[in-house]
Amino acid sequence: MSTPQNPPLLCLPAPRIPASPYPPLRSISQLRCINEDDPSYLLRNRLLRRGEIAALVGNAGLGKSTTATQMSMMWSVGFSALGLQPLNPMRIVMVQGENDEAEMSMLTRGIRNSLNWDSDRLGMLEANFLMAEVHSGENLMEMLEYYCRQHSPDLVILDPLFVYFSGEVSSSTDFGRFLRGLASLLKRLNVAALLVHHTGKRKGRKSEVDPVYGGIGSSEFANVARVIFTLDHVDQRPDLARLMIGKRAGRSPWTDHLGQKVSQILLQRSRNSNIPFWTHCEGEAVEAGPSPSDRISAAREAIISCLAAGERDRSDLLRAVRQLGVSRESFYQTVRLLQEEGVVVRSERPRPGTRAQIF
């Protein structure tokens, strides 16, 4: 009787593992320190770096396109724009779908003619700042990659963002997927972007734009953007606007007349309607509007004063502090803070058909 033989062993080749399938793991000592004058930074104070996304947010008709165009023209020749200084002249591609060719021609020529640049600067402007009028987001990623390969820009501008996004803006899934895909493309191409975006509908003329979460849509927009500039109106002054840095406000390059760092400045609109142009009102930065802490302090004082005067019902209290100049948003925010501190306690008193909050 023969002994069964074991089948021969098969020598399978070892699986091939890609040399670097994922980003390498690094220890703290292996992290590269990047100085603020590194050429990967586009704006001083580490405000914007290649591969990052910046946002310019504001109400419709306030002047976002003018601001973005003015920034582009100044940065493309290495000049400061509204106090924001580039490290070097930038190559910029603007993809815009809000103004036609005639409007952009009037805007850019008006700005250019008001600057009195010499022929060298004008030649640099012609070479470094290019525009395309695009009214659809179809094949946006492929188009941006084509423009980047063709022109090798430092900065890409999309104005306005809504033209190039076709999903549900309030959906963190749809909007987030779009923004993350765009961020991944920019990182791969080593190009920064400035997204011009609208704010949500205002509840009233005096309602204030949140300098971080003012952009309409999900919070993904604020999460993806590394720096957020917000353009807001100034009450009863149509010739003025307030420019704020919401995210990365600590890196603001602006100072007031006392030399103190501020996160917002006042802009003056040109008197010539044919030359839309902003001028930085030097020395008036802190006068552009009260800071958030100042607004809360004023609201706190008004609420406590009205409570001491006998106002207890929430509606009556709100009406009283509104007459003292406190906004609705500041009222609710301050009430929450006072409740957390235990300064006021909320209770509810039944009324026919409703329940009123009593403080």
C-alpha cells in the first residue's frame, strides 16, 4: 500500500506593496517649519498659503466683485490691496459668472486708469491677471486644472461660488463634497483660491453678518475656508463698507490710529460711479463698528437695567432693549450668557394659547 504524497507547495509571488500608498507618518521632529516669508505664502502675516481656500463673503450688490477685482489687480503687480500685502506679485486667474464682458471692462479699466501706473506695471498686470466668463459649473474641476496647467497661477478666484455649485447648498453632504473636492484639487495643483460667496437673507437692515458663519449654506463652507473676509454695510452710510477678517482674525495686518491690531477696517467708495474703487480709511478701523465684546457689554448693561426697572416678560424686555439700540441677535446671545452665569433665571408662565418666558 503506497503512502499518499503531500501535494507540492506553490511558491506564490509576494504581494507588491506600493512604495508610498498613503501620506507618510511623521514625528514632531520631522515636521517642516515654514517661515512666514516662505514663497508658499501668498499674503503676509501667514493669511493665505498655496493650496488653501480663502473666502470673500457679503450681501448682494455691496461690492464683492469690485473688491475681488481690485485685490486681483493690485496683487498681480505686487501692491497691497486694502492693507493686505502679497509677498510677491501673483499670477491670478478669475473665473466669474456674474458680470458680462462690458461690465468687467468698465470695472477693470476704471480701476486701472485711477492708479496711474507706468508701462512696466501695466505690462505686469496684463501678463499676471487673466479672466474667463463662465456661467456653469459643469466640468468645473477639469476646467480649473486646464487653466492652472496653462497659466500656472498662484491664485484662482471663483465669483460667485453659487454659479459653479448645482447641489443643495444647505446640505453638508452635497456642499461639503463639492468643497472638499475643490480643496483636494487645489492642494494637488499647489494653487490657492478665493471664493466669492453670498450671505444669507438678512432679517433686517441693522442685522449683522457673522464674520465666520455669514456665508449661506452649511457650516462646511466655514470649515473648509482657511481665512474668511466679510464685507458688510455701514448703517446710514451707503458710501462706506466694513471689511472684516472673521477666520484667522488673529493674523490681521490692520491697526487703528493707536497702533492696536484690529480685525476690521472701514472702506470708502469712490465718488465717481464709473470707477468703482475702494479706499482704506486709514486710522478709522476701530470706528467701523463696535467689536463683538463691546456689543455684548452694551447689551448686558441694557438688559440688566431694564430688568431692574421691572421688565420681566421676554417680549417686553426685548422691546425695551431694542429702544436702547441693542440688536435682536445681541439680545438673545447676551441672555444666554446671563443664564449660564446665573445672573438671570428663566421661568415660564402659562398664558391663554401660549407660554411666555419670564426672567
